[in-house]
Amino acid sequence: MKNYRAYLFDLDGTIYLGDEILPGVADAIAWLKSGGAAVRYVTNNPTRTETDYANKLSGLGIETAREEVVTSVTATIQWLQKNAPAAKV
């Protein structure tokens, strides 16, 4: 397997389904992190904050900081700040 410096994972359906972690996910992520890889989580579900998702992942056994999660809201805000700073939303 080729090693990368960073890995991005979608959340619902990839890491967990509902409130259940998928089999092998925690071990796979722990293995990636133990090899020095950065692991980040992305979601297009805007109904929760990065902190909410980090807490959920931590509760499922994957210790996660808020800064490791990006939501579609965060991505949109960052894009607007860079590309249309005077835009009214």
C-alpha cells in the first residue's frame, strides 16, 4: 500500500452509520496515525459544528480535535472570505 502524509475521510457511511462506528475503522485510523499520517474528516452535512463531529468521533473511540473536522459550512465560509469578501449572505 502506498503511504500518504494525509488522509481525508467522509463521515456518515464511511466512518460510521448513525451512531455506530463501522467495523475496522478505529483500528485503520489508529494505524494511519501511528505511521505519522495526518487524518482529517470532512462532511457535507451542515447540521452540526466541527466540535459536535469531533465529540461524536471521540465518543466512538477515535480521538478527534475540532480542527481535524471540516464541514460544508466551514468550506463555504472560507471560500467566500477568500473569493468574495464583500459578499452578503
